Amino acid sequence: MFLKALKATALIALEVMFEDDNRKKSDKDEFIEKHDDGAGNVNFYGDEYTEQEAREAHDRGEFYY
């Protein structure tokens, strides 16, 4: 009985640990989703970028408000 309870507790703890990592989005991913036009492009104040170009530009710090 004790081993079953320990096993259940361990499984719940592992689920909670991995669940948080999967739900977190980076600032870059949130930016891409916010400015995505639905066709694979990113529109930022009239400038169009492919998703890859937008990720690289975000890494360089080109996007700011």
C-alpha cells in the first residue's frame, strides 16, 4: 500500500515538473504569435518578415515598442 502511494505521488510530481516546461512560451514565441498574419508571415508596424526572419531579428533586438 505504501509503495502504491509513493508511486502515485512520484508520478504526480513528475507530471507537474514537466507540465510547466511545456506551457511556458518564450518572449520571442509570444511576439511571433501576436504579430502573425496567419500565412506564415509576421507583420510588425507595416514591415513583413517570414517567421525565420522575425526570429532572427528578434534575437538581434530589432523589435521594440
